[in-house]
Amino acid sequence: MAATTPVIVTLTTDFGREDFHLPRLKGSLLSAHQGLQLVDLNHEIPPYDIVRAAFVFKRSWVHYPEGTIHLISVNDYYQPRGRFLAIRHERQYFIGPDNGIFSLIFGKLPSETFVLDGYTKKDALSTIYGRAVAHVARQKPFLEIGLPATKFSERLAFQPVIGPNYIRGTVVFIDRFDNVTTNITRELFEDVGHGRGFQLLIKRMSPIDGLSFRYHDVPEGEPLCRFDHDGFLEVAINLGRAATLLSIQLEDMVQVEFVN
Amino acid sequence: MAATTPVIVTLTTDFGREDFHLPRLKGSLLSAHQGLQLVDLNHEIPPYDIVRAAFVFKRSWVHYPEGTIHLISVNDYYQPRGRFLAIRHERQYFIGPDNGIFSLIFGKLPSETFVLDGYTKKDALSTIYGRAVAHVARQKPFLEIGLPATKFSERLAFQPVIGPNYIRGTVVFIDRFDNVTTNITRELFEDVGHGRGFQLLIKRMSPIDGLSFRYHDVPEGEPLCRFDHDGFLEVAINLGRAATLLSIQLEDMVQVEFVN
Amino acid sequence: MAATTPVIVTLTTDFGREDFHLPRLKGSLLSAHQGLQLVDLNHEIPPYDIVRAAFVFKRSWVHYPEGTIHLISVNDYYQPRGRFLAIRHERQYFIGPDNGIFSLIFGKLPSETFVLDGYTKKDALSTIYGRAVAHVARQKPFLEIGLPATKFSERLAFQPVIGPNYIRGTVVFIDRFDNVTTNITRELFEDVGHGRGFQLLIKRMSPIDGLSFRYHDVPEGEPLCRFDHDGFLEVAINLGRAATLLSIQLEDMVQVEFVN
């Protein structure tokens, strides 16, 4: 029997990998529809941490091809209301709990957002998700498994504070290489800065006063700041561990002061 | 060239992921048969721990589709006898060492259990498994790679102790969310309890005296007990870490006392 | 639409799994070419550690089928020159940074080694790799994406020191089971030893004076040495943790003294 091209399904969970939750979910998905290509997006989200999940996911999904189904299962076991959303946006699909994570990912929710129905309180999470993923994989209409969402949980991300000559942001992510990502975007930086010189202040370190393009634009061991490929201001040390060496932690303040 | 639907092969190992054992095994499988869909079931089994492997696997395999091949490679490097089993059961396939793990998974071994033969003492584990998986994936008869098993290693799981008014079980698993699974099943609970009220005692905490259905049936931070989707009695804290907060460890005693 | 057999792409990175780097790379690859089967070879390489990456990879790639594309992304964010190589060798393909890792893997570089071109300083790593992988997956000639490499970075691995009656090697890997791999090969052992008896000395433990074939050739808890399936001399304890119990660390010296 000839197979059709498999449908890519990415999985983002707070299940970890030491457990039975993840293999059960994978089995349920593979049983619900023949011909899925499962891709582990991230399973190391700390339990219930929808802010971190949203950040990692937001920086990943745009790189996937049209037709990809993204399943996000983070902090959904504990939802009192137990609502789930299915979204179509830029030719990709998104399925997950209505716990605010999609507002962290998309800001304003996409127009094609549906609330799943047709399941009972007794259905396992993997059954609910299996059914929804299989339905979307078969390219059947959302309306058969849910209704257009008129309201949904919202959760706001920290936004930088700005003045005429400064931007005060926060550290929102520290990656495996101890590079530090802030919530200051290139767009905001240019809006406020108008091309002026600046000093970046974080913790007690000496100010950084210029933008680098790549890590090795400064000597080994020197700190630098740059915009990463998604346009977020990042603080790093060339071939070094910025967060550890500079004692930077999540939610620490980062201040950019523009020179008059 | 048109491809047929790939055969799903799940992998459960104590290899971890930092090592060369797992990528070698994957390569050998992919070389042995074109068109396998490898699914990582669990590789974080602590070295040699067939009890944990059996528990995680037992709660996962039933969710996989017909025709799935489950390869279990736990504590098989150290087997003195070096025997391997291939099993067909409920339209799925199971391949792994004859070290007692299959008795922990199935209790009594399924009727279609075969002992692999045709390999030599010098063959690498990945060669032996690659050959067996490829054979099964091609839907060829077990008899060509082994003989019906007449005896095999057995290993018994802890069973609860019961009296007319109590069940004394043990903690058999602690998941990533610090939920605590016991070996007390709903069936046993109903057999002994006959619908009577009860108190659940574990460590020095106050007794829990009712069943919840979902975690949020109690206020945030409160302990609860419930039957999970596989029918095991579970102790948890709504939005909290039960095992850590209550100092519960594997093999701790859990007592259910029914009220007369 | 009928699908062709997917092309296997293995991924070896120092990205870890908690991060957005790996899911971005996977998405870019899946977007660049429809019909890739991604296989996680190893993502737990410590940041920048091309020596460990080379060791794990060297022991894995030969087990993969013809036509496999191996993508190695370790320590490539920090390359000043930013060169990437594409190699064809024994009917498999290898793509990664020109930072010395391929000399650690292959010793002398294979004849079909190309330097990638046609990308700009602004391209993301995942874009560069996505383009190269898609090109190779389509079986198009290397010359369209690069030029034959005339020089490349070299990095030398530690080699054992030998005398008429001894081999002095080093510990090059400790696996998940705390087995200890040295850089002493069976070939070297036989060349120097000529079948003589020997004593293996490591740390302060009593000498080991014979080769075992399998772990359980010695009683449980006893140390042993053996050649592993790739022909490297390994020190282990039957059902025990050699590295921990014997306080063995990476780069420790191992001496084999042959008896006259």
C-alpha cells in the first residue's frame, strides 16, 4: 500500500522524558491517525511553566513547514475549566489548553480559534488530543470538533518600560550556552534610540556600549550585546558563560540608556 | 519509488541519551530494515532497573496501534545466559531480554512467546535486535528466528496485603509532577471496600478520607487521592508536589482503612 | 500523493534539549525538504566539546544505512571563519563546521570534502544547514553548493605512548554505566604484546591481568578489562560502576605492562 506524505506533529510538553505521560501521548496520537511524523519540540518545560513554554515555542514554530500541527500540552492537567483550543494561523495548526499560553504566543488570538467540544470529563487528555490531531491531520473542518472561540484565557507577558532616553527590560530566557535573552526588541530599540549611541547596564558589570553582530566580534571572554535572529537583544560573552559569570538570572532588569 | 507505511518501533532502554549506545542501536535498526518509524518510548530508565522499566512500559504500550514493535533493552548487557524473547500479544510485538521484565509487564507470559536463536556469543546486542526487528517488520514467522519458549525468567512485583478492613500497598512510581502511584488497583479497592468509607494513611500526614476525580476537586495545595486512568490509586496535591512535600519515597507503605 | 522513501538525517549537536535552538533547526530542515526522517543522534554534547562529539559520533555513524545524511552542529556558533564542510564517505554524507571535528572523526579527511559557499554572514545557522541538507537529500552534486576543500582545520586526538613492553594510554570516554573506554586499540595491543601476558594498571587499583570477553566472565562486583565492539580497551566492573568505584576520570592514564 502506498503511503501519503506524513503529517508533521510537533510536541511541546512539561512531561519530561522519565515518565509514562509522554509515551502514552505518542501512542495515542499514532493510534488516532496512521501516518504522523512526530517531532519532539520540547519536553523539558518545567511543570506548569507556560511562560517558558510560550517563549521556546514562539521562537520555533515559524520555522516549520505549512500544514504542521503543533500540540502544546503544558499545565493542562490542572485546568479547572478544562477547555482546549484549536487554532489555524499562517497555514499551520495549534492545539492546546485554554490557559493563557496562546495569548503569550500570539498576543492577540488568531481569527480562526476554536474551542474543542464533544469530549467528556472522563476522557483522558491523550484521547482528547488524539482525536483533535487526527481530525486536523485528515484536513477536516474545525467546526466538526469545536465552536469558534468568543473568549479565552489571557495572560500578559512582561513588557519593557520606556522613557525618552531609556528602555528598561527584563531577562526572559537563558539558553544552554548561558546566553541571556531580554524582552527588548530591535524595533523598540530603534524607535527609542533613533540611531543614538547607548550604554547597556545589567547587574554590576561595566556598561556595554556598542552592538555586536556575531559573538566573535569581541575578544574571547569579553561581554557583548547583539540582536539575535528573532530580533531580541541578547547579552553574551564570546566563548564564555554570560549568565553564570555575570550572575544574571531570569527576570533580572536590563537597562539601555541612550546618549544625547 | 513508492514507500509502504512505515512500521512503528518503540524503544525502551536504560541507555540514557548522553552516550553512543542509543545512536548505535538506532542505526543498526534503520540499516536492518528500510521503513521503520522509531519512537523513543523511554531511555531514562536507571541502569539495570527492570522494575521501573516494566512499570513505565506497562502503562504505555496499550496506547500504540496494531502492528507496533516494542523493543525493550534494559539490563541485557549483563545477562549471563544471554537469552532474548520475542512475543506477539494483542496484535503488537515485544522483543527484549529474558531477564524477568516480561513477567513484570504481563504477569503470566503470553502464549506466543519465542526464544530467539541463530546468533552467536560474538554478535553485538544491536545486531541481534536489528535482525529480530527486521524479521518481525517483514511479517515473517517467529519460528524462523526462534523456538516457542517453554520456560523463562520470572520476577514478581510487590503485591498489596489485604485484611477484611484494610489494604496495605506500596508506592511504585513517582512521576515528574511528584504525583505518587501505588500498587492498589480500583478493582482491589472495590473488592475489599464494598463501598464503605475509608481513610488513606501515608507517612505522617493527616488521613485522606475521600476519593477525588480530578486534581482540582480539592483546593490548591490540598492533598487528595484518586484512581488514575489505568486504575491505580494515586496520591497527589492539587498544583503541588506531593512526593516532595510529604517526603514520600519509592516503596513507602500506603494503608487504606475501611470504616465499619 | 505517494511519498518516496524518506531520507534519514541524524542530528548531533551541543544544543541540549531545554532550548529553542534544536526545535528551530528541526523546523528549518523539515521546511527545506519534504520527506526527511530526523534521528536524534546526540544532543547532550557539552557546549563546544568537539572531542566528545567526535568520539560519540565515530562509534555511531558506521551503523547507519547508505545514503544517511549526518548533520553535526557542535561549537559552530563561535567559529571566527564560519566555514562549513560537506563530505561524502562510504556512501554516507556528513555536514558540519570546519572546526577540526572531522579530523577527529576521520583522521585524514575523505577525498570528497567540500567547503560550502553561497551563504552570507547574515544567514542563520539553521538556514545554511537546511539548504545543504536539502541539496544532498535531492542527490544533487556537491559542486553546486561548494568547492573541493584544499585545506581545513585539524585537531589531533591523544595517542597512546608505547615502549617495547608497555602501552600508556588515556581514558577517553565514560559511559552511562560507568564503563571506562581507553584509546588503546586491539590492534596496538596485539602489535606491542605479541600474545604475552600483561597487567593493566589504572589509578591505585590492583592490576587486572587478563582479558575478559563479556562482563559476566568475572564474578559480580569484580573489575575486568575487555575489548569493546569497536576494538577499544575498556575497564569495567561486572554489574558495578567502574568509574565511580575506582575514581576514574576522563584523561586519566592507563598503563598496560606486558610480561617478558
